[in-house]
Amino acid sequence: MKYALFTGCVAKGAGRELLTATMIVADKLGIELIDMKDASCCGAGVVHEDNPRLADAINMRTFSLAEEQGLDIITICGTCQGVMRRVQIRCEQKPDYMKEVNAELKKDTGREYQGKVKVKHLYEVIAEEYGFDKLAEKVTKKLTGLKVGPYYGCYALRPHESSDVSVPDRPEMLEKAIEAVGATVVKWESMQKCCGFPILMPNKTNSLALAGNVLNGAVEEGADCLVTPCPLCHLNLDSYQPEIDSLKAEIPVLHYPQMLALALGASPSQLNLDSHIVQAAKIMESVKA
Amino acid sequence: MAVKFVIQRFDSEKDSAPRMEEFNLEIPKGATLLDCINLIKWEQDGTLTLRMSCRSAICGSCAMRVNGHARLACKTQAVDVVTDNKVVIAPLGNFPVIKDLVVDLEPFWASLERIDPWLKPNESVKWERERLQTHDDEKLIDDASTCILCASCYSDCNVMEVDKNYMGPATLAKAQRFVFDTRDVKTKERLDQLNELTGIWDCTHCAECSTRCPTDTKPLARITELKARSMEHGYSNSAGSRHVLAFRESIPGKYPGTGGGLINENYIPPRSLGFFNIPALIGILPVGIRMMIRGKMPPLLPHTIEKFDEIKRMFGRFKEYLK
Amino acid sequence: MKHDVVIIGSGLAGLSAAMELVGNLDVAIVTKVYPSRSHSGAAQGGVAAAVANHEKDDTPDLHMYDTVKGSDFLADQDAVEYMVNAAPDTIIKMEKLGCVFSRDGEQKIAQRAFGGHSRKRSCYAADRTGHALLHVLFEQSMKHKKNLTLYNEYYLLSLIYKDGVAKGVVVMDSKTGKIDIIYAKAVMFGTGGYGRAYNITSNAFSCTGDGIVAAYRAGLPLEDMEFVQFHPTGLYQQGILVSEAARGDGGYLINGKGERFMEKYAPSVMELAPRDIVSRAEQTEINEGRGIDGKDYVYIDLRHLGKEKILERLPQIRQLGIDFVGVDCIDNPVPIQPTAHYSMGGIPTTLDCRVLADVDGTIVKGFYAGGECACVSVHGANRLGTNSLLEACVFGEKAGRTILEDIASLSHEDINEEDEKSVVKKRIDNIFASPGTESTNAIRNELKINMTNNCGVYREKSKLETALSTVKELQEKFKNSKIADKSKLFNTELQEALELQNMLEFSELIVKGALERTESRGGHSRTDYPKRDDDNWLKHTFVSKQPDGSIELKYKPVTITKHQPVERKY
């Protein structure tokens, strides 16, 4: 298995521990990842609020880079994944539009997107291509007793037409991964609600209230930690916990590859787990050896 | 198919809290969810209370939460929402409940009225016949004009859960219908209002609205269009619009050190909040310090992609892409 | 509660009337739903007006002839003439208010073909024209909020009418069950039709003839109640409407043998024949065993229109097919059957929307009606598609203007509140207190099946007699019915029982009129009297309730101005 790795900005910025964990997981599972060093920011949905065609174009440029490499793209950010899927769907549904944007893209870069690249998040690749059975076989340190709340983030699930999850209102891809590493799935009512990250700047009060809803629900259901495939959700849910007044108890939040890496034998220090604001390293204490 | 319908019951005059009640029903072939709820009402318990009218997904009366999500009961084939032999039905969220599945919609109508939801044309130009509008211009408002005001979006809107002052998705979609109507001349006034707090920039992109919308209105898409139109008009008076500008500047590295194809995460917050917005900047200090302590601060100099010049060229032709 | 004008009904007719009055008078609208939930919004294919955008040679005169011919010559031609002449301005007014119409290549309002119209004159907003019109008026109602009181979710219980004068209405607040009297100098009804009494119907749950029955109970006559339109393309078993635009835009009707059977019934216009003719053709095919697989439905086939045209012009009906019968019309033909759709009959009015007290033209002071609940009569025995939205807009507006003219001569009359309330309270108490055993649901179902089977597309004496005796039995049964919800708060079970009571009342009038009318004309088709009989029946039926509860039938001649009746062929 070989993919072009689209890291997104956070994994090379404020969430470098995500990239560390991803590379460890890839190594342990035998997935070859080629870093797309030329790829730009996906626009995070924000550039689409400014200049939709330019936003589509920068993503089509990224797709064309993968086409040059002859590889499909793997993402490690739920937001990047959602944004890029939406661009792909527009291209699929509106060939004329795709042609127009390609023409612009070509002027600036000489590139064109042929429409042949698949974009999958790591958790989808594990679910659909690698397989949970195979993942379970590779586990060397079962996370037995660890109660994990799966938190997908909005971009992974909605709108349904741009979600790759088969039943987006009842997804299973994270749940099955949690079970495959020997941990226990905890579900809670607000598990599919927004983390509030997108409005952190314009409306911090609302943003943190949203984060509080998500976190408190998980705390009440007794989760030891959350796991998320989106580093932007991670930023809001982890970094801002000390500022959420309504928070009932602190709860660590793991990046999806961190959870896998722990079960595949990586140590908390290798994973830089203590870089999280809410100490994630501690949760390892609850794992029965 | 024999199915258990678990329906939330509540009488705001008598009950202190809602309760769930189970009804067993054999779903007739081809029955909609509304058919089933009516069968329960008519054959099992006449006190079960809901709104309904057209049966054909155009009046918006029978919106309710099915298995936790808003949808029109009439537009739903009952067998499609059965899971584990069960359907869970509750009233719309984000509203006070009056009785069973009937909620108090007044906040919804009140929100709608905030944006002056009627056409404001240029009254000084007299048209003898209809005003002209191209097919393409009509298309710009076609989707928003399919809204049936069922309030499904309002029900499931995540922001509305934490802030009842937020305008909400249906209202913003309705605003798009006027801002983008070539016959309406109050674009600036409308955009001014939408760029204030509780307007477009308070949307958190959870996409619940578009996901639950039973029509082509798809409010999130309309809100995104309103944001883009605001940016075209040069709005920068909100952290939301400046956040967009921050991306516009950071990705192509408009100023030295602001970005390199990827964004510079150190640049985004102060640019969004305003470099001279001291209270807000002080507000983000704690998280900055926390991240610094954990070694989580992004590198001061941004990561630069290899063929950065391509991205610079693309953003350099920003306006051409806008067409 | 006291207003200059109270309008019952928030559909196109009621809102159109209100728009003429806001700012001038203190206006209130009473609606049992919310304005945007009104059934006008369900109209799909278009609104007729000879704006001549598409076919430059179209004129109101042509529109008039088509309408008169479509009505099987029962329409009052002065009313039709008024409507078709007002049509272009009315549509253009709606555009000016902001209605989102589909546009043609010249940037004008687009127009499409419709059954019975000799020109493409249906102005449309995709296939949700009623929705577009209704919402633009709802928007305007918010604009004029300061001058307009909306009583949302208030249910009409009775019309207060004494000695030739309408004085107000008795209503119930659905949210609290509280019964109130609204005094008004002028009362206007835009309360919609009565198609809900049929088993297969396109009508909303709300179309229970509340206004019509309120007028009838008050002692006023109703006109042409036997004329019910059956729409040829109701989704199989659900009755939900597939817009006539589907035929207007080129859809084929196909029987079980794969034939385009309309060539037998209307060879020159095929599927674009008026609705009564197409519905009868379908019913004949079905009755003679040529339904699909011999069953009680046929197909409408749109596949040849292609995906693009369907998505552009018929998106809503495509979705309805997918959601309600699981068929995507892009790939498969859609199963359909005739469905009760429109009520040609109703409260008789003058051209100016003043309500008539009798066949002699006596006018009720302070009472106005417009739209489907009224019978002015522009549709006669059969309405042409797209003329209903037009009627609601034109005559709603007209009612408003007439009220403005009349208001100086009208005043708030004294009302004996206790008397008025006690009558309706007794009705409600009877329902509450009844120790009954009969299920209202069973009564309702039996009524609907009875009406569809015995007083439907085809009628005959023996069936109508069965229909009549069944309705009477059901009226008796209703007295012994039971309801479970005895609360005041949002009691929809009570409201449904009151609506059922209304349906039982007007169903008798439909049947009675149908039984007496020994001819076939438009939507009323008697197998035992298959011919139109102008010598004896070129006249309107007036039914009214006598003090002893019996029904009196009288007749009023048709107003014929320009077009003498001729045989109706397509």
C-alpha cells in the first residue's frame, strides 16, 4: 500500500505530534507514505468563503500533483478530507465547471486535474482497505480497559453527500478501530455535534460552549479520552479545555493515529503525548498491561 | 414489518419532563412515517399530538426529529428509518415544546423577520411589465427560494443550541435569496446586518442545516455564498471576515513570514482578531502560553512548500478566479 | 377582539385580499395553520395569464374561450372575462412584489403549456408555482406586520350571520382551546376547498371545507357543490399531485398494453386535454382492465424528456416520485391514478366577491369570499389547470378592493356573544361528552371510501343513492363517536373531529347535487346520463339548509355573454 500523504497545515504546525504518530503507524502497518511536499493548504473551507473557484483550483492542483505521482491521496485531517471531497464531488457533478477551473489552473501552473485521484482519510483507508482484522493482528499492546469516545468531527459526516462514511448518522469506522485496538467504545449524545473550532475567532463564547457540550457529554458517559481524526477539532477540544468554565472534568483527546500507534507498541514519549494541553500520557495508566 | 415506535410525549400544562412512550405498529406497504404516526394517533392513542398538512413535502408542518435528526415525516418512507426494529420520534430541537411533537415556533418566525424578508426593489424605476431577469440570475436564488420554512435546520443547528440570538440557517438562507436577487437594491444594508454578530460569521459549518434540509435550500451553501459576497464587497469589520483575509494573505505569503503555501498558524489569530485589538489579543495569550509550554507552538517561520511560486501566481490572479 | 376586517384563511386569496387592505384598515387574518403552510403552496405547474411572453398571439379573449370551453360552458362568462383581463396585471404585480418566476430566453416570465389552454400561457416557477406565490405574499405580510394581525393556528368555528348581515366569526385558539369572538365590519373567507372527503385526494389535511360549511350552517346557500375535479395524475395510492406540467412539458400517459391511450379520447391534443377528460379516460382504461397489470393505475412516462429537462423544470415532482412511490421518473414511468383535487363549488359570490344570499342575487352585507372556497363561477363544471392560482390572486385582490369600497357603509354590529359561543360550545361539548363507541377514524375512512367509490370520477343513480344513505348513516354514527383527548391544549383530535363533522355535512351536499343533476358535464359524469343536457341543466345548483335541517335545492341560470355553448371536443 502506497499513498501520497497530504498532511495539511496543522500536522506541520501546531499539531506536529499528529505527523509523528502517522509516520509511526504507517511504518508499523507497512503503508508507504510519500509526503506531498508541493501541496498547499486546502483552504480549510475558509478560502471557499472568499473565492470558491480559487479554493477549488488549489485543491485541484493538489490532486494533479498526486496524479503525477500516480498515487491516491491519504489525508490525516478531517477538515482537509471533507474540503477535498467536496471539491471532487463538484468536479464529478459539473464537468464543464471542472474544465473552466482547470483552464485557470493551467495558466498559473501548467497543471490540470484529470479527475482520477481518490482522497481518503487514514481512518477510511484502515476501515476499507487495510481491514480491522489485520489491524487487530498487528496490535502488540491492547488498550484493554481504556474507554474511548469516537469523535469524527463535522466534515467527516456532513453533509451526507460529501461524507465517505456509509451511514453518516451511524458511523462505525472509528468505533471498529477502537475495538480493534482492544479498547472500549463510549457513545454519548453530543458525539456528532460541532467542536466549535470554526468560530473560535469570530465568537469564542459560542465556540467554547460547543466544545464544552461535546466534552461534557463524553465525561458524563465515563470516557477516559476522545479520539479524533481531525486536528482542528483536537485544537479546540484539547487546547481550550482550561478556558471552558462549564467543563465537568478534564478529558484527554487523542489524534486517531496516536491511538493506533499506542496499540502498535509506540511509547507515549515517542508520540510526544505530553505535548497535549490535557495530559494524554496519563491515560496509559488506565490501560491494563 | 412490525415495528416499535418510541415517541416523546409531553404536555406543557401537566408534565414537568417529557417521557418516551412505545407503540407497536405493523408498517403498511409504502407507508410514510406520517402515515404511521397517524395510524397510531387514529387507532391507538388519540391524544398523540402533531402538526401536519400537505402530505407532499411543501408545507413544512410535519418536521420532527426521527432517530435524533430533523426531517419531514411525510417525506420519509417509514421502513427507511427503522433501526433495530425501532423508530425514535421526538419534537424538533431548539424550541420549547407545547405538546408531544408540537413545538412553539415563535422564535423561528421572529428570527426570520429580523432580516426584512421581502424584496426591496428600486422604486424609482417604473416597469410597465415584469422586471427582466436572466435565467442565470434567477438560478442564483433558485435554491434558496425552495425553502418551505419547516424549521428542520433551526432544530438541528449546533450554534442555535448555545446561542438563541444567532439568526439561524433558514433566516440566513432567506437573506441570500434577497442579497443575490438582481431585483433587490438593498444589498449593502443587508450585508451590513449579516456581517454583524449573530449573522453569517457565527455559523460554525457543522452542516447540520444542509444535511437535514428537505429541499434544495441547503442553508450552509447559502451562508457560504453570503460570506463570499461579503468578501467581494470588502467587508473586514468582523473577526470572521478578517479570518478569511488572514487565509487569503497567509497561503500565498502576502507579507514576509505570513505563510508559505501552507498557512502560518501564528499569523491567523492576531490577523483575525485585529492587530490592535488588545483585549482580544490578551484573550488568546493563555492558550498561546499553554501551547508554548507544551512545545506545541507552530514554528515562527512558516513551512514553505517546494513550488510555492505556483500558489503565489494563483492568488496573484485572485480576481480572475472570482469570475 | 375587534377589527375592521377579518379574513379567514392565509392562502393566496386571503393574503391577496389583505395586501389590498393593509395600511388603510385594521386587518386580521385567521388561519388554522401558518400562512406558509396554506394549501395554495402545493399548487405546482403554474398560473395562467395571457402575458404573451411565449406565444405572442395570446390574448385574454383566447384565455376566456379556453376557460369557458374547459368549464363545459357552466362558468359565468362575465366572471371569466373579468379574471382573464385582470390576469396579466396580477402576475406582473406578483413579480414586482418579488416572486421568483422561472425566466425565458428574453428574461421575461417563462410560460409553458397546460391542458385545455390553446396557448402556452402558464407562468411558472419550476414546478412549485403556488409555493413561490404564497411565499412572496407571506413575505409581504411580514413587511406589513404593523398593520396586520395574524391569528395563527386559530380554528374557525362559525360565521356570525343574522338578518342578512355578517358580523364576525367564532374561533378557537388551537394552543389554548379558548373560544373567542372576532367582531368585524367585513368578514372575508378564503378558506379553500373540500377535497379531503375523498379517499384518493391531492388535498392537504386542512382542506376540510370549514369556511364553506360555516356559511352553510349560518343559512347561506352553496353553489355547484357536486362539481369536484379529479386530477388525472395523482401518485398511486397516495393521491399526491404530479403536476400537470408533467403533461404540459410532454409526458405520455401509458396503459397496461403500453399504448398512449389518450389518442382514443382526445386525438388532437392527446395528454393535453382538460383534466376531467383525461381522468375519465384513465378511469375507463382501468375499469376495462387496461390498467398496469390490470390494476387500478396507469403510467405517466417522462423518460423521453431527458434528465436535464426533468431536473430543470420538474425537480419537485421527480423528488415526490422518489420519496412517495420509490420511482425516479428519469429512469422509470410513474404509477398514477385520478385523485380528488379541486372544488369547483363553494360560496356563491358576485363578480365583486360579495357573497350571495340566494339565487335572486340578494347580497349579504359585510361578507366576502374568494379563491377555492368561493363559486364566482369561473370554473363552471371543470377548472383548467393554472386557473386556480389565478382565481385566488385575482379574486382575493378583488375582495380586498370591494371591501375598501364598502367599508364606509359597514359597521361593527352587536353580537350576542353568549348565544354565539353556546352554539359552538354545544358542538364541542357533544364531542367531548359523548360516551360514544364509534371511532372517528373509522367514520372518516368510511366517508372517504364512500365518496371515492360512489361519488367519484364516474357517477350513477344507484351509487349516488348508496353514497347518500352512507353519508347519512355516518352523520348519525358521528353523534355516537368518541375522542380520547379531552384537554384544551393543542387538541388536534378535537379539531379533526370538528373537521370530520364538516366533511359529513358538505359530502351530503356533493351527493345531493350530483343525484339531482341528471346529465354529464365537466367533472360531474353520470354513466346513466352520459350526455350534457343544456336544455335542462345549463344552470347552477344552489343548496341551502332549511330550518328543519333539510336541504333545499334551487337553480340559477348561467351568465352567457360571448360564447354560446357548443359541443366540447378536443
